[in-house]
Amino acid sequence: MATGVTTVDPGLDDVLVGRSSISLVAGETGGLVLRGYPIQEVVPGTTYEAAVHLLLRGHPPEEARPEEIRSALGQRRVLDRATETLADGLPSDRAPLDALRTLVSAVGDARYPYPATEAQGLSLVGAVPTMLARFVRRSRGLEPVAPDPRRPHAEDYLRMLTGSVPDVAKVHALEDYLVLLADHGMNASTFALRVVLSTNSDLVSGFTAAIGALKGPAHGGAPAKVSDMLDAVGDPSEAESWVKATLARGDRLFGFGHRAYKAEDPRGLVLHRIARTVADRRRFELAEAVERAALDALRREKPGRRLFTNVEFYSAVVLEAVGLSRDLFTPTFAVARTTGWTAHALEQVAANRLMRPDVEYTGVTDGRWPLPRGWDVPA
Ligand code: ACO
């Protein structure tokens, strides 16, 4: 293919794949802007419904919790019978994120034909928390808790998981987390979704691909590993030696480093403050000790790499404090990101073009076929 391209960039670090007006990730300065609003303006205190309005419609709503979005998400949290049956029938040893990927995929494209629409997106944003909560409760031998369409989205997600009306401080922490994680530029899961949509495929297929991409620890799969790390360190006095030994083995410190940010991740800074207010005091002090030790060690061992705390570090501390089990950390990231995925799907189909990059072929081109023909070939 005569593209004129001469550089190979396996991580696509320096490739612009399009234009977007949804969110700006300013990696050098540590900035994040959602539809024109710096993230520190938006969080804490913005409802998830307002963030859905902002990201999908491009401007803030008039109400703090826009009724139209609250009602749409509430109705869509009610699953159809087929999805409930499938959620109840999945083997209980499946990880919640794997179950979610299967349940979203099983929705099929009949009601979600190309091109993606806002109504389709709201259906998926609404359904995802119920899919997760239903599967998780069934897999733990508990009765599912039906959605309450009148409740706010974040609160109802937590209520469906735990079976009781959650504490207000926990709901606020979860809601802040969901808004902070709702969109983030051309991250890997969003890119995966946009590639799928670029083939004129449906939104359900795009979401399924995005969930698969989110799963990996280089993207959304890190926060549970942060909790494991905090457990392994155990006590603030052990932080320095534990971090040192981990780096000496050549292992990575989860919750640090980011492809885009070469400064502090602004979401991490907000989550740090939220963690201070909701987390258990000893757990929070342990996290701060590990963070300090990690940043010192990374500065020493990886000079010039500009490695900082990323969003996943204090996400883990906040989600623990909210009462979620570790296997729900990445699925809850998916709950947040459904809105960003929808916004990007709408932007993609509005000016669609097949994404089809090239690769530099490094094999030979003059091989002689070594096998006899499997059938007679006319001369
Ligand atoms: N711990 C130790 N060293 C690290 C870390 C880390 N967390 N992150 C990067 N480095 C080092 C690498 O070893 C490498 O050093 P070297 O060249 O001396 O070998 C250098 O920094 C560059 O690393 P790359 O992997 O090339 O950087 P990349 O931009 O691809 O990595 C990533 C980004 C995958 C997030 C990485 O920082 C990492 O693995 N972090 C830990 C996992 C994690 O926290 N993931 C969540 C990311 S946030 C999100 O996606 C929502």
C-alpha cells in the first residue's frame, strides 16, 4: 500500500487518529478538560446524570441532576427477561468483568443497529450496573435486588450490589469516582470501540470490544492489584523495602506511570482528597506511605521517565472504602466509562471513516510453496 508513511510506532504514541471535542488530556501539564470544563471544576459534587448530559450533549444541564437523564437511566436499569436469565445462568466462578462482557454482547444488535444513537447509548449506560449487580449477587448465592428507577444511578448501583440503601458519604464518593472516570481522551478501550464503530458495526459490538480492552492491567485492570500491593506491604514501615524489592525484581508498581501523563494525573489528586474523607484511617496512611516510597524509588530508579501516581492508585482506596470487593473495581470503571464510550461512538458515526492502519511487513516475499497440491489444478 503506497501510504507514504515511513515511521513505525507500535504504541501509537505520536499518532493522531482524528479530532474530538469530548475531552482533552493535557499530559505534559497534568490537565483534564471535559467538554471545556477542567475536571477540578466538575468534581467533586457533580451528579453522574449531569456528567452524562455534559458528555453526550456537549454542554451542562440546567438542573443539578437532570430529570430527563435520571428517568432514562432509571428505566434502562430494568433488564429484559432474557438478560436476567442469562445473568442467572452464567457460571458463578466467572469474574464479574467477564460476565459483563458476555451480558453486554448477548444484548445483540437487533435494537442497536448502526449508526449508534444517544438512545441506544443511554440504554447501555443504564443496563450495565444492573447486569453487574445481578450477576454478582447470584454468583454469591444471594437474591438479586431489583433496580429502583426513581433513584439516582450511582446510589442504585450500590444499593443493587449491597442490598441496602447506602450511606450518603459512600454514594457521594462513588458518584465522584464515576464522574472522574467517565471519559479520558483516546484511551485504549475508547480506541477499540471507535475502531469497531468505524467498520459501520453496532454499538453493542463496540462496547464489547471496549470492555475487553479495559480489562488489561495496563489500562483498567490495575486497581485490584493496588489493593493487593497495599496488603502485601501491610505496614507503612515496610513500604520502602517492599517497593525497592519489587523494582529490583523488575516488576511494576501498580497505580504509577501513565502513557499520556508526564505530570500528576489530575484525577488521582482529586481521588486522594476523597480517599482522605472516606477511607479507613490506617488504610489511608498505609496508601500514603506506599505512594511516597514509590515516587521516591521511581525518581531514583527511573530518572527522566517522569512517573507519577495514576488514577488507579487512589481509585483502589476509594472503592475499598465504598465497600466494593476487588473483583468489582474494573467493572465499576466500566460503569463510569459507558458514558464516554457512548459520546465517542456518537462522534465517530457522525463523521465515520474506516480505521485501517498499515504495518511494515518484515517477512520474505519469494517463498516456493513446498507442499503437493491438495487437488488437481487445471494447467
Ligand atoms: N513501575 C515501574 N516502572 C514503570 C512503571 C511502573 N508502574 N511504569 C512505567 N515504568 C517504567 C518502565 O519500566 C520503563 O522503564 P525502562 O525503559 O527503564 O524499562 C519506563 O517506565 C517506560 O515504561 P513503558 O511501559 O514504556 O511506558 P508506557 O507509557 O507504555 O506505560 C503504563 C504506561 C502501562 C500505564 C505503565 O506505566 C504501567 O505498567 N503502570 C503500572 C500499571 C498501571 O498502573 N496501570 C493503570 C494505568 S492508568 C489507566 O489506564 C486508567
